[in-house]
Amino acid sequence: MDRVALQTLREEMRDDCRVVRDALRKAEARFARRDEVGYESCAHQLCRLYNAFEQMGLRVAKAFENSIDDEQGWHSALLNRLSLRIEGVRPALIPGEAKPPLQELKAFRHVFVHAYELVLDPEKLALLLKYARQVDDGLAGWVEAFIENVAREQGMEW
């Protein structure tokens, strides 16, 4: 990867962080309505938040490994891969402790998108909001550390 490609990736990832933050802000505001419409909108924003994170992960995989297969189970495989340092290729994007909240958000997105009939539990949404805050709190720092580590590992002046 050259410097321009890394700068481009950094800016795309920063934009993904912006979408995550916006989705969290909207999810919290919708949840605060404390009604069915608010809960449904909150759930939609939580899915949007995870989608933005997953898009970021696909950018990383495409830039470095270029081998995400569109098979069943790739969503989990991607999340696992992002927590791995791949020697000689790239550092990990997320720390291991970030996986559980991201797995919860991924699982919720799957249920929300595929459920034929779903009653949203405000207590579960509150827990998912907690997980979303954990992701948002760390994400920008993880991105910056990732980019700096890539530059260092590849001998780029940054």
C-alpha cells in the first residue's frame, strides 16, 4: 500500500466513524421518545451503526487481504478477522474486547432485518445502546492507531 492509498483509506474510515456517531446520536434520541415508533427508529439506527462499522471492515479487508467471500457466515468471519493482526499484512483494527459488543450489534441487526414479526424490548434496546456507545467511544481511536501502525509497519513517514 502506498501513502496515497493509506490516506484515502484513513479518510474513508473517518467518514465511517462519522456515520457511526450520527447513527448513535439518532438512536439515543429516538429511544428517548419511549414509544413504539421511537423504539423502531432506534432499532433502525442501531442497524445503520453496525452497517457503517461493517462497511469499514470491508474496506480494510479489500485493501489488505482482498478475499472476503460472499458466502453464508462472512459477517462473523469479517468481525473475527478485524480483531486479528496478520503478520506482514496489517495490524488488527479492533481490540479483542471490542468483539462482544460488536457481535451483539451484529446479531441484533440480523434479527431486526430478517424477523417477520418482532416486538422490540426497550430493555434490550437500552443494552444495545450501551454496546453502541462502547463501539463509538473507541472507534475513532482504533482507526487512528490502525492507520499509524500500518504506516509504521510499511516504513512510511506519517
